[in-house]
Amino acid sequence: MSSSAAKVEMSGSEADASRKSDTDMESSAVMEYLRARGFGKALAAMQAEMEATAKGASSEDAVKAREAQFGSLVVGIDEIASKNVPRDPRDKDAPETGPSSALEQAGAQALLLDPTDTARGFAMIKTWCGGSLDIYQPELLPLLLPLFVHSYLNLVDMGLGSAAEEFYAAHASFFLPIHSELLAHLRSLGLPSQIATDELAQRFRTERYVLKMSPNVFGLLIGWLTDGTSPVGFAGMDESAVIDNMLEPSRRGREAMLKIINERCRLQVLRSALFQLDPSELEEGTGLTGAGPSFSNAANASQSRIHAALGAQAVSETDAIADFNSRAAGPVLKLHPRIPLAEDLKEEVDHILREEQSQARTQTQPTKSATPAAGDAEERSEGAAAPKSRSQSLAPGAREDSVAAEEATEATQPPEADPSAGLHEATLADLPPQPSAFRTVDLLREVERVRDARKCLRIDPKLAPEPASATGDAAQHATQWPGVPRTVGLPSVCMYTYYDAEDGLTCSKTSEDLTLMAAGFEESYVQLWSLKGEPLQELQSDFSLSAIRDRRSLNKHREPFPYSTRKLVGHSAPVYGVAFDPVGGSASRPRHLLSCSADGTARLWSLDTYAALVAYRGHQYPVWDVTWGPLGTYFATASADRTARLWSAERINPLRIYAGHLSDVDCVRFHPNSLYLATGSSDRTCRLWDVQRGACVRLFVGSQSPISCVRISSDGRYLASASAGNTMGAFAQATGSASDDYAISLWDMASGRRIKKMWGHTGTIHEMDFSADGAVLVTGSADATVRCWDVRAAGQDAGPTHEPSTTFHGDARDARTSSDCVATYYTKSTPVYDIHFSPRNLCLAAGVHAPVGTAP
């Protein structure tokens, strides 16, 4: 028995020893793991507890001993935030007890933020702004959009997807329908990884949203954000709501909104008083401009001298767009429209003009001995010499009187003011590279340009419309014509209408010499028409070049063709833009045609063979617009890939890529002197680019919808941009805001400032053009009207359209327009796609007939 008991006792002690050994090994493994991972505090606490246990203390006593040395294991929210914030790698020697840098302190503050503070703060400021006085709301309500976007993105970034969905559902309807596209895009972002890779979200996160306020409204806003005692929004609150506005949760909500403003917005405090503000001034240069300061952490920002609660970059008295334009412009912009000519070309032009003037004076001398026979006049080839002047068609006696009247008129008539006075002129060195020697076509173009300037019809919108003459122009006395520039109040508009355009017309253009018209269609082809009704015959392919002396001999080698229209097939997607080459100007018929398409290419067509010569590839997305440079050597394209590109007709690769827009580049136009390129985009901005440097030298911000077309005035001073309207066009018309959606902004290119805003159209403005002297702008719209605008008049709301705009067809249609609209021409249900001023100020318009009920 004793032997058995001893064996049992021995086996029990061996088991205890074995168990203790296993425990020591496990403890050693845990301690080694903590030591390897750097958990020094946990290792020390474990060792202290093990030492107390080894001395015979109970488990409770060991825990008390460990807590006495290292504190309680219960961790507060402050410690969790400080321990989980990312460490600043620059502070290697920072203590482990908390964040050591401003960056880490801001991160810890973000972790401490209650998600409900964001939703509560936005609901409070929305109620406050909505309950403010009507005179304050135009300045306060725009603030809600960036606060809503950043509140939603903050919740998603913190991993609070359900809270973000609830926030979106509660407040998104407030911004409909104007921001429907933005809201739909925002709704698709539900994960932090999606925000990190989404371009629009990153634009909001990295760029400050610019807003403008008067000093009074700014003071009221800051008062509410800091202490909640601003009286503006209390009018709609009861006493309990006012008290709740001052409690701790409300204070945290206001701080959440103030933090977004400090980090993500820029408030520009205007110098104008509240009642002196122009509504268009609040629109210009606001939003995501692409030119303002970038994001900066509120905790790391210096205080503003305007208010201590805001950072230096969150509030300013200067205009972000003006600052950008002053930095980007570099040297003074050379905006004079005149293109400098080479000395040899200029001498030849002057020589021809002097000869013409001398011949005209010689022919006006009375010759009673003989009269010219019908066959005496030498037949000229097309564009080879000057056309007969009006004095040549008069009787010999009348010619002498007409010349005398012309000289008397020129002597007594005061000199006209140069609309381009004060603008800097370009030099030959400033121009893009041009051919070293001029061609005959260049000489004819420049001579015809001078003739057009002499015979150009002057348009003065201040004059009353001229009544139609019952006897016609032929009944007027001969001395009223030669050398006397007639002045009229309104331009004459010649309207061309496309019928049975079942293939979907998308664009239309008229050649500079008014002999050809081209249109692009959704069925991937281009259609050409001769406006003179002449057959469009192509050249033969087997004639000898040595037999060609002039255009007349060339025309003998054309294939018989009875029709005055041609179809050009080559694109594989809808054609969105066409452009005739301007090499011959108004002196001769164009030789080439450009077209652009949704297939991502631009094609060059020969108007001698009516075949495609080149396909220019480079864009990866649809090409929306194409335009020639003033001299015809270069052309530019605008694409959905958010770039515009400069091409040479002789090269298949682009010469320059103009990148900077944040959405589709929808339209593009050259400056008359070819030094600059203007673009309009779906990002609601226009940009002016230096053609050779590829740099943006002007940024125009202020449109409330995408840009449908841009045009630079013929005097080189102004840029006109038309808004395409938002996608909720029917809602806009029902609420009366459609006229503002389809407004025209007139910008001063020298300063980048908007001069005025003109409105009156109720549909998308497809095209517009300035008169030859830049005094009148004519627009064509999907609302089936052509409108004439006075460029130099001060704009304001004119209420119902005044009489000249509503009496052309006996139609007293009532539409709200600005006072700049001097005339409205109504079509018979024909949306207008093209507007073109000839060099002599005849306006041509074109559109496709839409049966009643189908017009847009």
C-alpha cells in the first residue's frame, strides 16, 4: 500500500512539473512574440503579472499589482484615436503616448468625429440657409452643394456606407434637377477605393470650391458657424429649436461644416455691398474652376487675417480666376485681328490695288466718241482679276458724277473708329510656321479682302430697321452707291432649309465665297451642294498636267456630271463637324473640306476629285468639332477625350495637344490672327490657348451648363460662349429658368472678365457668328429662331421682347429677353444649325425642317 501511494504521489508531482514546464514554454513564446513585434508595454505588463504570481500572489493580487504599475486595461476613445492614427514618418523619436505632429492630431480628431455630426451639421445649415431672407439666399444656397458632396465623400471614406446612403437619400432631392448628373455620379461611389480612383471625386478632394459672398452675408455665416447665434436663420425656428441649436451636438455639427469649408472651399469676400451685387457676378469664377488653391489640412493651415476661425486659403478678397489669368498670360496678349503679311506679298497687294484705282479713274473720264462693245471686255478666269466696279456699269456721264460724289463723300465723312484700337498687333515672328513664298491664291485672297472691306455693309443696331423699298435697289440714284458705305440697323439674313433630312442632320457649313454648302449626317456621310446650282464635276484621272495653264483649261478635264450635289462616304460613325478651307477666302472656291466623326478621326476631302485624301487619327473618342486656321495651313479638333489638338494638313500626327479641360471639349475656334485657340467644354468653362506654346493663357468660368459653341469677334476683342442648357430642359422651361440655361456670355479676352450675359433663347444654341465689324452677334438655336444681339450695348433685363423682335412675321410672341436682343427672326419650325456672316456682312443661316410637334 505504501509503495503504491508513493508511486501515485510521484506521478502527480511529475504531472505538475510537466504542466509547469509547458506553461513556461507558452509564456516564453508569447513574450518572444511581443518582444519581436515591439509591444513593449504589453510585455512589461505580462512580466509584472508573472513575477507577482511567482511570489505566491493570487490572480486578483497579480492584476492589482500590474494595474498599479501600468494602469488599467480599459482604453478610452481618446487613446484609441491616438494609437490608431497613422504615424508621421518624419517624427522617428516621437513619444508613444500620443500623436506628435499636426498631421497626426488632425487624424486623431477625424477618428473622434461622430458620423452623426456630419449629417446633423448639414441638415442644420440647410435649414438655416433655406430660412434666411430672400436677399441672402442667392449667396448662401450655392454653399450647400460642396458641403453636401464632401459630407457624403467623408462618410464613404470612413467606411460608413449605410450612413452615407441615409445622408444621400435625405438631402439629394434638394439639388435636383440642376445637378442631376453630379448626383448620379456621386451615388455610384460607395467604397473608399472607388473614391480613390474616381477622377471627379479626386477633383473635389484636391481642389477648393470657389464661392462669392458680400461682406454682410459672410459675417452672418461665420457668426452661425462659430457660435450658432446668427439671427439669419432663426426666423423659421421655434424656441426649442433655437435652444437645441446651441447644445453640444449642434456645436459639433457646425464644427464639422466649418472644417469642410476650411479644407475644401474658398470664400471670396466681394467689395461690393449687398444691394449692389450683380447676379452674374456671383456666377463668374465660382465652382471647381481649375485655377484656385488646392486642399490643405485645417489643423496645419495658418489663420486668415479676415477671421480667426478660417484658414488663410479658405477666405480671400482676390479673385482666383483673375489670379490665374494674370499668372498664365505671361506677356501681353496680342489680340489685334490683323495677320501680318510678308513684305513681298504686301507690296504685290498694294501694287494691284493702286493699278485698280488708277484704271477706275481713267475709265470714269467721259468718252463721247465711242461706247464699249459687248465683246470688248476681256473674259477673266475665276478669281483672276478684279470684278467690274459699279461705276463701270453706269453711263459715261453718270460715271463722272459718281466719282465726284464719291470723292466729296470721302472728304466730308468722318473717319470710322477702329474697333480694334488699343490691341497689340502680332508680328511675322509670332505666327506659326508658314510657307516661305506666297502663292497666287494668297495674293488673290488678300486683294479680295481689301475689296470686301471697302464694300462691306455697316450695321449699327442703334438705328431703326430700314423699311423694304417698293422699287428695289435699282431705283436708287447712282450717286448713292459708289464708295458710300450704307449703314443699316439690322443685318439681312438668308435662310436655307433642309427638307426630308431623314438620315439625321448634325451640322452644316457654308463656304467663305458662298458657293458651296456642306452638311454632316448621323448615317456617317457628308453631303455637298452648290448654292449656284452648278454641277459638281470631278476631275478626270488621265489628263496631262503640262496642258493646264489656268482654271479654265483645268475645268475642261472634268467628268460630265449633271447634279449639283455630291455625297462623300468614308466615315464609320456619325459626322459631327465640317469645315471648308479658307485658303482662297472669298476670292475663289475652296479646294478642300474637313470633317470629323464619332469614329475618332478627322478626314480631309478633295473638292476636285470628291474623294478622301487623309484620315487623321489620334483621338481615342468621338471628335465633336473641327475648324481651320485663318490661313488654312493648320486646323484644330475637339474631342470627348477632353483634349483639343492642332494638326497640319500635311502631317498625319498632331502637332500640339491642349489638355486641361475636365470633360469633353465640345467646340473649338481660332482667333482671327491665328495666335490663339478658344475651346468650350462640358465642364462649363472656356479656355484660350497659345497655339504654339500649348499653354492656357485665359480661363473663363461662369456658365451654368455645358458650352455648346464659342466664337471670337472679328475685331479680336471678345469671346462669345453659349450655354447648352441642362439635361432637364422640360423642367427648366416649366419653371421659367430655361432662358438663363441657354444664355450667351460675352467675355473680354484681355482681362478674362465677363462683360455681360445675354438671354432669350429657349433651346440649345447650335451656332453663332459676329458681323464683319464685330458690332452684332447673330445666333441660331434649336428653338427655331435667329436672334441678333447688340454687342456694345449694356445688357439688362428687358422684360417682354421689344417690338422689332416680334413683328417680322406679324407674330407677337412674348418671350423674356435681355435688352441686347435687337431682333428675332422666326422660322417655320426649323431649328437652326449654322450661322455665317459673309465678309460684306450678309448673314446666312441654315437649318433642317422639323414638322410641327417634332421640333426640339
